[in-house]
Amino acid sequence: MTPHSEADQLLDAAEELFYENGYQSVGMDALRAAAGLPLKRIYSLFAGKEAISVAMLDRRDQRWHSALAADVDQETLPEKRVLAIFDWLSVWLASEGHRGCAWINAFGELGGTSPEVTEAVRRHKTRLRNYVNELVAETDAPRSVADAIFLLVEGCMVTAGISGNSGAATEAKIAAARLLDA
């Protein structure tokens, strides 16, 4: 097995365990067992659980944004591209095993004690904000509309994560459409 595939194997296990159980409740022994790697090998790949968490969040960020952009890019009209964010979120929020936003969860658990995790979360949220800003700019709407739509995106993710109501994205889409029409 190559070091890259071992790292992926570990990050796959970490993502599943952290997302299902939380960061603090998952120990290195659980990561070792789930990844099928000896602890010595794990520590040769990553300095510790915090480094694994950051790498997992960054890798998830790449997948998450790629999936979102692929869906949005199916639309050609600027307004529909913005609203496609909420269509994608509706599906994502309703997916089996959804437990809220992985970055908000990580920040809630580790943000006060891990500057590295906090930075990984901020990178993700900044990237998402910039993406929303770019899409809204294509509609010629003002920056204030982009800011409001970003808050709707974040709000529906938090609401769905806490309430289990994936319909929050549909409600946010209606509000976003009104903002774009104003």
C-alpha cells in the first residue's frame, strides 16, 4: 500500500468516525482500528489527531465544493445558478446519516482549543462565501444581496443540522429568490 492510499484510508476512517461520533469522543485506538493501520504508521503520516482532523476537513472541503460546483454549473442563467446552491443543499441535507455541517461541528467541539481546526473551518467558510459572492455578482445584484444569500446558506445548514428539517434549504431558496428579484 502506498503512503498516499494509507493516508486516504486513515482520513476516510476519521471522517466517518468524527462525523458520526464527534471529534473528542474518538480516540486514536478507534482511528487505528477503523483504518486498519498501526499507531506507529498513523503517527508517521500525521502528527496527531488534530493534524488528522485538519487534513480530513480540508479533503472534505475539496469534495464538498466540487460536488456543489458541478451541480451549480449545470445551470446557465445567473439567477438559476445562485438558486441551484439551495437545490444542492436540499439533497445534501436530506442525505442519509446527515449530522449537520462538518465544519460547524468541528468548530463547536474544537474551535476554542485548536487554532489549526479553527483555520480549516475558516478556510472552508471563506471559500463558500467567495463562491456565493461570485455567483451573485453574475446577477449584477449588490454585494449586500450576496452577503444575505450567504447567511441564508449558512442558516439553512445550521437549521437542518439541529432540527433535522432538510426543508430549510427550500425555505432559504424562496428567500434568496426574493432577494435576487428585489
